Amino acid sequence: MDPQDLAPRLEKIETRLAYLEDFLTRLQDEVVGRNATLDRLITENTAMKERLLLISRNLEEMPNQRPPHY
């Protein structure tokens, strides 16, 4: 292979590699951001489930209690 033909091919490969590296970096940043959002949503969901369970238990006990005006 002629060395003159090699230079443009090598430049093309280097350019593609640079684009791929940039793409992977942006993709990784996006995945990390989504994981942080998912972790936050899981935490919020757990807190909401606990709160709803507490409210549900309180509602179950209410019919068995006398109103405060008795």
C-alpha cells in the first residue's frame, strides 16, 4: 500500500474515533444522570409507600374510635 494513500485513511479513522469518543462520553453522562434520577425516584416512591401505609393504618383504626365530642 502506498504511504500517500495511508494518510487520508488514517485521518478518516482518527476523525471517526474522535466522534465515537465524544458520543460515548455524552452517552455515559446521560446514563449517569438517568441513574441519579432513577435513584431519587425510587427513594421518593419508597417514602410515599410508607406514608400511604401509615395513612391506611390510621384510617382502619378510625371506625373503632369514638369521635372526640363524646
